[in-house]
Amino acid sequence: MTPFAGVLIIVAMYSRFAESAMELPGWLGETYRMPLRTSKDASKLSILKYGPPSGFDPARVTQLSWHPRAFLYKNFLTDEECDHLIALSRDKMEKSMVADNESGKSVMSEIRTSSGMFLSKGQDEIVARIEERIAAWTFLPKENGEAMQILHYENGQKYEPHFDFFHDKLNQAMGGHRIATVLMYLSDVVKGGETVFPNAESKQSQPKDDSWSECAKRGYSVKPNKGDALLFFSLHPDATTDETSLHGSCPVIEGEKWSATKWIHVRAFEYPKRKVTGECVDENQSCAHWAAVGECKKNPVYMVGSPDSPGSCRKSCRVC
């Protein structure tokens, strides 16, 4: 059995598990806040502040859709974790870019008007703890994940519907397709900013009142509530791309939106540690191109590395 086949079996097991959550509140899109953040019990203060070190609580996971496969985890992050991720990124935000479908290059586009930045994998204890929790929830290896991206949307900013799987061969060479996305909401939004799935089969069955934006009414939608996390799959269990995974971020109408995204690939997105040889080399023929489109900053673990684990594109990143 191939490693990818094993991943698909695990994903299928998770899907069967989540089916039992259909009777839980929220599958029709309610956005109530579960009373989980409380400091009344002093013995729980550590968990409330930093979240569980690993594992996940199935009682807080709700299946939203089968086409695409999407699940909502209420209060996946604590308020302190959300605030910490924002604090790490607030003064480092840059204009968000998109991957060109033909060349794979990162380019600016009006379809995405947010600002963002990438943290490093395991950047600190809190980031590492969240990454462990993501791996436990998704049943997907931690090494298959990209570095976490923090995004900020101000009034009117949005991301038009798009796919997280790739159309170009260049990006597929680094870990293969993105099989799953975990989108964590770091702030509440007064109005707008919903995540919308225009192609979802269940979009007609989700009731919506005037609290939803017009954009959100065009598909199955999820409101951004601080601490919640949305998991959806971009590939079917047979590894083919899922066209119903088309999704976007609706324009923020009132307030601001902060979120954190973890993209997970079908293969490892980082490479084993290598012995430092002292040679200043590129280990991939695409290094120069990746460096030119900003991957040295966006994916420093792979491109640059660390003192005891050199990256694969040190020469193009000009760090040696």
C-alpha cells in the first residue's frame, strides 16, 4: 500500500466518524457561541489559555457538508492563542498574492485583496502546540503541512472563490496537491467575512436571514467566530480534485477579520535534516524561480533551513 493510499484510508475513517455528528447543533449553519471559555474552574486555566497539547474533542466537531467534505470545530483555539497569532504577525503583513494557474508564480490580483504573512513551522511553543492539534484532528502527518499563514481583511477586502488544489506542475512538485485546508478564525466579524462554498450541494438547504451578507447567500457559508476552525478537503478519497471545494472569503462589511490557514499536502512539505557540508548550493532546479517569487520568505523551512538543517535553496536565497 502506498503512503498516499494510507492517507486516504485515514481520511475515509475520519469521514465515517464525523457522520455520527450530524445530530449535533450547527450543521445548518448556526453561529451560536458554546460556553467553553470560562475560568470558574481553576484546574482548567492552563487548557483554557493554551488549549489542549494534542488530540481533539469530537464533541465540538460538526459535519457541515459531504460535497465538499467540510467540518467545523467550535473553539478549536482559545482567545489567548488567537491573540498570540495576531500579535506575531501584525507588524509583518504584506499584500496577499495568488498562484498563477499557468506558471505557478505568485502574482498580485484583485481577486484577493487581503494582507498576510507566513509564520515558521514550530515558531514557538504555542504555534507548535496548535500544529500538533491540527495533525491530531485531521489524521494527516504534521510534516505534510505548510507553514501557517496569517491573513487580515479590512473593510471591503475579500478573496474571490478559488480552489486550494493546484493547476500548475511547479507547485505540485512541492508536496503534491493540497489535500486539506484548516482555516482558523482569529477574530469575530461584525458583518460579512463569511467563508462561502458556491458549489456545495447543501447550499440550498442552509437557512439564511439578514445577518448574512449577500455574498454568503450564494453558497453554503460559515460565519467567522473567534476560535472556531473549519476543515475541508480539496481532493476526493480517490485522489481526484473536488470541484465542490471551490471557496472564497466574502467581503468584510463591518469590523475586521483575522484568520490563520494551514494547508496540508498529500506528501511531506519539508525534507529530512541533512548534514551541513559548507557548500553553498541549490538542491532543486526550480530554486531560482521559487526565490524570485518570494518563497525564501514564505517557505523558509524548505528554502533557507536552520543552522543545523540547511534549506534546499540556500544559494538562490543568498544566505551563504
